[in-house]
Amino acid sequence: MFGLNYILLEVYFLLTNLFVVVEPQATSILRQPQNVTEKEGESADFTVMLNDAKPGSTLTWYKDTIYVNKSDPRITYDEANRDTGQFTLRINPLIRSDKGYYVAAYAFGNVSVSSHKAYLDLIEVPSEEYPICTISKPFYDIMENVIVSCITENTSPQPVLQFVGKESKSDVINNGSHIMIQMIFRAHPNLNGQKYSCYQSNSKIETKYCLEVTLKVSNVFNVAISGKQNFTVGDAAKLTCVGNYTKSASFHWYIPDKIKSQVKMELNKNWIEIHVTEESNGKNITCTIEDGGLEGSASVILKVEAPEQSEQSEEESTSTIKPITWLLSFILLVLLSIYGNSLIVTLLLYRIYTFIKNKNCVAKPQDSCTACSRTYTSVSQTETGMTELN
């Protein structure tokens, strides 16, 4: 009896197992894509592996939530190992806009699975034309400021710029898109033909040099004298010796003996002051600058004119006579109304005429009044005579 029950129980378990429905295993990601750091211009791969990739299923890649378009010739969706559940995204060559987060999205019917984010960190490489060396002018005069610049792109990580042969680091000028270092110094004939170069480097990129630039310097020390050169007698003329000299420069002024007493100056200064006289006219004054073994000079010729003689205008000279004329006219009218004597009126009119004429003569320069003076004398005699008749 016991044996029969045991046999029946075994048959039950066997039949139960035969009719159990086995549910399919859920799709899941076995291997997540990994972060990648690669140099610009190289290639990068992101790979994801699923436990089960159904026929007809799709796997799509996204960068920062934007679809990675497989029509881009740089992009490859590698599904050669789909049967093992492996999918690969390949980007070649890498450009700066490829930097970002990448995600793989699997879909089959109503089933969808997404991978973790994987970050592509890009080592940016400056473009082929960099670094660039420049010089601020093609040709320099002695003591002019020379500016040599080294320029490259402001990539990530930022390159290190350094002038060849210069040990100390230079301050970096950054405008956002580019970085630059500079050397600033004075031009000197000894530097003529000197070549300058720089290089860019960091731990991620190879060292690269710029094309050399050549400094060209004149061997003539330019000097000039600035200031007014046309003067009037009595002016204080200030002349300044100018040039691209340094603080150690010395100045020498050469002045004709005849006007040395008129000159005010300080020893070894770049200016002089002259009290201008008629003797200063046509005199040549020279300034010489000595600086660092170099010498240059400049000269100027003074031009001096006599002060202008101001002449009183005829209108101004007669303006003072007008009030007197009106006064005498008034007196004449009064006398006429009282006496009515034609002889007296005649004498008074003549007196007024001579008075005005001689007043006008006095107001003019003496050399123009000779005729007037003679007239005044004859009129006085006539008046005397006329007075005796009365």
C-alpha cells in the first residue's frame, strides 16, 4: 500500500513538471559602455552587450539626447556580433564637437532598454598652422619698441607656449579663442638679423615650433628738434631734442657764440630756452644725443621777425573829434541867432574848419602831418590878423 502511494506521488510531480510554462528571460544589458579619452583626429569606440538581441530589434545611439546620425561618414554602427548581443558605435576621426555623453537604446516591440551614460573626453589639438610667430613691424629704427608674439589656439588642455632660448615663463594673454605670449624690447643695430621662434607643448600633444621671424633694425639713430621755429623779437623760444633714447642718454647742444648769453638751459637736458633778439635770426642750433654707443644729431635755423607796428586807423583818429565838432556847431547856431552878422559867421566857420583839420593831424603819425602843420601856422597868422581887425 505504501509503495503504491509513493509511485502515484512521483507520477504527479512528473506530470506537473511537464506542463509548467517557462517564461522568457527579460532583455538586460550585460556590459555597459565605458568612458573614453582620446585625442582629436583619432577614433573612439563605445560598446554595449545585451543578454538577448531579438531578430528585428534595433539599437540606437544618442549623444546628449540627440540621435547619432549613421549617415555621417565618420559614424559606424557596428552590429557584426549581433547574435552575441554586442553592438559598437565607432567615431573616426574625432572632432571637437564629438565631446559629450553617449547612451545606447535597445528596442523590440514594447520592450526598451537603455544603457548608462558614457563620456567622451577629447584632447583638443591646435590646428596645423599653429603656433604662429609674428613681429609688430617689418623694419625698426634704433630704440623703437619691438614686439614679438607667439600665438596658438586656446584648446583643452591648454598648450604651453615658450620662446626658444628664453628660460623664464611669459605671461599668457587669453582672448577666449586664442592664447598669446609676447617679448617687448628696444631695437638696436646689434640685433639686426636676429631670429625668433617659439614652441607649443603639453603632456597630451607633441611639441611643435613656429616659423622663425627675423628682426631688421636701421643703423641710423634718428634725432629731431621739436618746437616753434619762427619767432618775433622778445619771444622765449623753447626747443626740445627728441628721439627714441633711453634713460641713460646724454644730450649736447651746439649754440653760436653770439647768442649764448641769451640761452637758458640745464646740463645734460633735452631742452633749451632762448630769449630771441634780432641777432638770433638765421642762427643754426644743433642737438646731439649719445645713447649706448649710438649717436645722432639734428639742427634747426631760427627765423626772427621785428614786431609789427600798429597804425591807428583813420576812423579811430577822427572818432575823438566828433564830440567837439557837434559842440562847436551848437555854439555857431547860438551866435547866429543872436547877432546875425555874416562876417562873424564867416570867421567862426573858418575857425571850426582849421580846428578840426589840425586835430585830425595831431592824431596821425608825425611824418604825415608836415603839410598840416604848415597850414596850421598860416591859419594862426590869418586868425591873428582877423582878430586885429575886430
